[in-house]
Amino acid sequence: MRLTANLSRVDLIAMSDRLLRAINAAAWAHDGQLRKGTEIPYISHAFAVMYLVSQQPGVDEDTQIAALFHDVLEDASERYSAVTMEEEFGEDVVEIVQWVTKDKELSSWRERADMYLEKLEGAPQSALIIAACDKVHNLKSILTDYQELGELLWSRFNSGKESQRWWYWAVYETLQRRLRALGSAGLPIFDDYRALLVEFDAIGND
């Protein structure tokens, strides 16, 4: 217990003032928002994605900050705009976030999904890593909630189980292809992603 506490303290001390400011900004931007169909504050997802991103090799601070903000421009731009984000954390952070932001102007879930996949085809490695970590945390949440709710879970989503299955596999395959082209297909997060997809495929087959 003492070792764990000491490690946590060292991690916190090592965290830069800039990253701490980003944590506060993300928490403020998502204030009042909840995870879909739950009473869980939405910021828990942003924190989880930032943590997963921080565990990948070679990730810099801009990428960790962009992970915290990855849903801000999509879901909270009225509270925290791209202009403010750039003023406080720089152009590079905003650019990464924009790569992983769905287009709210598109009318349907499938159109937004297809456009997201198209954007990933040109995205830099930093954005691809965030996308992978985002999907891993979402899948973990889906599988955990399915244990409690069963098939009722799918009523939370704008698309059903089969569309969700297509979506997570399509993102996985796109990310793997892109990262192979960049020479970075062996990131640890993809072992988790693949295992979660296999578990997802088994849902309802018992």
C-alpha cells in the first residue's frame, strides 16, 4: 500500500502545471454532462482516455492534453471553444482534437461515422492513438454495462448492436492499417482493443 501511494505521489509531482491546467479545463468544459444513460460524470471518460494514452510509448504532453479534450469541440464547444483551447494550450493541441472530432452538422449517425473513418485515413499518429484509447474505454464501458442491463443497453445508442459492432471493428481496422503504414502498429493498446472486440462479438451468443 505504501509503495502504491508513493508512486501516485511521484506521478502527481511529475505532472506539469500545463497538464494540470488542462485537466481542470476539461473538467470545467464537461461540467454537468453525464455518460450516456448513466449518472456518471462525463469527465471520467476523458480522464480514462488520457490515462490510456499516457501508457503508450513515445506519447508527448500535447497528445495527452488533446486526449483530455478529445470530445470538447464535439460536445462542449459552447463552453470551451477551439479559439480558447488554442490560446491556452496551442495550435498543435487543437489540430489533434479536430482530427478526432465528429462533424455535428451531418444529419445521421452513419454519416458522422463514415466521415470520422475518412478523417482517420489522413490523421497523424497522435490522433490515431487517441482514437484507439477512446474506443477501448467505450468498449470496456459497453461490456461492463451489458453485464448489468443485457439487451436493454442498446436503447442508449443512436444505432443498434450490429451497427455498434460494425463501428468498433471499422475503427480498429482503419487504425491498424494507418499505424502499420506509419511503422507503429504494435502499440500496447491494440492488444486490449482486439480482446474487447472478441468479447463484444460473443455478446448474445451464449
